Amino acid sequence: AQSVAQPEDQVNVAEGNPLTVKCTYSVSGNPYLFWYVQYPNRGLQFLLKYITGDNLVKGSYGFEAEFNKSQTSFHLKKPSALVSDSALYFCAVRDTGGGNKLTFGTGTQLKVEL
Amino acid sequence: DGGITQSPKYLFRKEGQNVTLSCEQNLNHDAMYWYRQDPGQGLRLIYYSQIVNDFQKGDIAEGYSVSREKKESFPLTVTSAQKNPTAFYLCASTPAAGTNQPQHFGDGTRLSIL
């Protein structure tokens, strides 16, 4: 069975500083990985995905993620954080059983302060 | 604009009552999903449907039921058998079950017990 771990419940960063939100995964076969963002009382918004190819994936709103197969990680990054980036971030891996189902991590609350 | 509409935004359930959450999409997507979100637990899959008139149980289907009579609609019923229904419920869809396309999410229904 596949799984996703987001080891940090909360990440605090100052505006203008780089941010990293960590994600590690466990899956048999090739991993298909996703990052989503959720604002309060809203649904999830897709940020980026890794299917195959370059290990550095660029996504929406200036976010990018680095896929590392040897470390089974898919960390989300942004060079310069904004206060408006404050939200709940979820990493997800596609289930190997098909049906395009996703297994989600428990989420990381990002707080960007002035 | 295409998207997923969930209604109502807030719902209250009385003891022993069944309630139905609506999910409608105009994206022409084949696959639809229902998730439950609890604080600190991420999203857990309740039911999913890959095509009209077909659906499968997810990880936490007990106490819930669904139907998929139309491509654009995937209502979720929370039955009286679900003893802890208080949660945020999210509906999602993808173009087809076998692709790596990201899931699109509605803005959720928050269910509470009276």
C-alpha cells in the first residue's frame, strides 16, 4: 500500500525568505506525486505534479517541487514567500491500484509572517 | 466557468437522521470522488465512481452511501449508521479514471451534529 508523510504540522517563515514544505512517500512502482493547497473553508487547489521527467517541477504561484527518488521525497519549495501563501498544504501520491485515487498526507500549515 | 458545486455549504444533522450532500460538476469528467477531512488527518476517501452507474467503496465507506445516475452528479448520503459524522466533506473529479490528471475539488460541505 502507498503512503505519504508530511513530518511537520506547521512551518513558519518570514515573508521574502525561501520556504520548504517536506513530503516523503512510499509506493511500489513509479510514483505519481501531487501538491495541493487549501485555504480556510475552501476546497483543495492543484499546485503541481510529478509524473516523469525532470526532477524539478514548476507549478502555480511560483511554487516548485524537487523529486528525489533515492530519498523518496517530494519537497515543495518557493524562493520568496508571501503572506498570501499562508495556507494548508497537502502532498498526495496516486494509488497503484488505479482509478486515479489519491492517498494524502496529513497536511502542513504554512504561516508566512511579515 | 466549469467547476464543481457542492451544496449546502453548512449542514446540521439530528440524531437518527439521514442527510444528503450534493455534488455537481460541469467539467464533463468521468470520475468523481468523495473525501472526508478531519483536523490533523488529511483527506480520507469515502467512495469513488469511475463511470455512470458504477461506484466503489473507499477506505471509510461505512455509514455512507452514494449514487451515480448522471455523469454530472454524485450525491453522498450520510446515514444514521455514521456515528461521528461531524467533518468537512469534499467532492472531487478527474477527466477519466486511468489518467494522471489532477483532481478538481469543490468548496466543501461542513456537516455538524445538532
